[in-house]
Amino acid sequence: MKNYSQKTNLTFIILLILGMACQQQSEPAVPQLENVPNEVLDQLDALGFNSNEVKLYDGTLFIEGDIAIKMVDLKDLRQGNRLPVEEHYNTDNLVSGSPRTINVYVNMPQKYKDATDIAISRYNTESLDLTFQRVSSSSSADITITASPWYYYFFGILGSAGFPTASGDPHNQILMTRAYYDGVSNINGLATTIAHEMGHCIGFRHTDYMDRSYSCGGAADNEGDGGVGDNYIPGTPSGPDANSWMLACGNPEGDRPFTSNDQIALDYLY
Ligand SMILES: [Zn+2]
């Protein structure tokens, strides 16, 4: 999920630059985005992405704000075949083999484990075919939650994830930005972002897919098909859902438990 406001980033950048001037550190103050090669932009266009909305840094493409796809994995994206409409969506790839238990390992401080437990209980309360459980060992993990790289804060990324694999496994990594959440006072806000990233891992796209300006502000923008499918979930409304957990943007303290439409979407897929 992406932070809805970039103002704090600017403040942080200024403070960091001031701090670095004092400390004579060699780390660059602001990450320099890399140019996305034209052939990659063409490929993303062909896949249905809005190529104006793509960032590239450290070999990773950031799409829709918080979907992190490594350049080397780009070839694995499949072109979807449906035109986007608003509301709840899923990717072409879903987690298969249900009923299935998905093990989540949190390699972060206790606050993140507590928030993950809240997110897990939100899913498990829905009595889905997927059951989540937190495990204490990375060796049995299906999804590992760990700290994001330092530059996530500059990009306004609260947390990132990816989509299920073509073979039906959940995406295996969630990266959370500690600069946003270490000091958060509302643990449910942290739980909401973790639940959001878990939603991507099992195949949910953004609820305001058609126009991210709904939750992110700014100019109207269509995220495009994205090459991973944007299949409309029957029974969910045709307009953006005001409090959906899968809105593209939020703020660190904001709690968005599942709405009735979110519950319909979860129950439909799993
Ligand atoms: Zn997201």
C-alpha cells in the first residue's frame, strides 16, 4: 500500500540532507530512480500497464504503488484479456490446493508480529478455504514479512507485495516500511497494511483499480490491466468501495477492516 501523502517524505528528505551534511555520510540522500528501458516500457504497455506509473530502482519495478516485480520476473507476467471495471478484482493467478494453510513468518519486531496476528485473525474469521497461521521458523514459511529497503520511505511505500505464482503458490514476501510503522500508535493501522499486502499475495488487486486517484488523490488514472488479470468479482458493487482494505492508498494509522463487500469478494475467491 502507498502512503496517501508525500508531504512527510519531503520533510524527511530535508531532515536527512541536513543530518548528512553534519555527519558527512557517503550514502546518497535521495535515491535516484533508474530509467526504465524503452523496450520494458513497450512490454508494460503491451501488458496493459500505465507506463507513466512505473518506477525502477535496484532492479525492481514498482507498479500500482506497492507491487514490486523484479525485472528478471517480468517475462512471467501474463497478459490478461478483460477490460477493467471498478470494484473488487483478482488476478488470473490464485492460490491453488485449497483448503490450504498458509504459514506466515514475521522477521520483524514484536509490534509487527502482533499486527500480523490481527491481520491473520481477520482472514480466519471469514472461514475461507485458506487458513493463515503465524510460524516461528522461516523454513516452513509460505510468506515472509521483513523490513523494506531504506528507499521505500522516499517512494511513499507503506509496504509491498506481489501476486501468486503461476503454479498456485502465494507470493512469498511482504516488505514493510519501518519508518512509517515503528512509531505508529494504532496497531490496527499496521494490521490493515499487512492484511492489504497479504491480499496481494493471494491474488487481490486494488479495489480502486479503475482510478487510483480515488484513494491516492491527484489526477485520475487507470492502472490498466497489468498483465496479471483484473477479473471482476460478482456480487461486489460497480463503484469504488469507500473503506475497502484493498484501496491503493491509505495512511499508516488508518484502520480498514473488511467491509461487507470485501467479505463477499474473499468468500467468492476462497
Ligand atoms: Zn496494494
